[in-house]
Amino acid sequence: MSNQKLTIVARILAKPEKREFVKEELLKLIDVTRAEKGCVNYDLHQDNENENLFLFYENWENRELWQIHMGNKYLAQYLKATEGAVDEFILHEMTHIA
């Protein structure tokens, strides 16, 4: 396993009429993810100017443990539940350099 920490920035743009539903589904992910092995932090944000825009800022001990997280059934359940409710999903895998 790699010892290099991994930062994830995930940008979720909900359809305006589905904003509250998407927010509720995103909130369901927090406690279960924070309890996972390798999760350093898993923080959800909502944009102050565009309330349809959500951002997860996550840090993981390494990429391998994050990949295990990505395969969990509750993420698949979230994706199924929010299908058609999200206009855009962008994921950035990043390395802390300073």
C-alpha cells in the first residue's frame, strides 16, 4: 500500500428542484464514511452563492483505502437514489504538496 496521503475534492451540482433531496442523500454518507478505515476527514460544503452546488473535501491515508471506500454499497445506493437529480459531478484526486 502507498503511504502517500490522498485529497479528494468532489463537486456535485444538483438540479435546482432536487437540491434538498440531493443534500439529504449527501448527508447520509457522512457518518458511515468518517467511520471507515483510512478516512482522515470527510467534510461537506454548500456554496454560499449557488445553493445547488455541494463540495466534499476529503483526506485519506492513501489511495488504496479511498478506492475501498468508493466500492462501498452505500455509495452505490446514493448514486442510484440521486440518478437524474444531479447535473454535474466532478471528482479531483489531489496530492498535498505544501
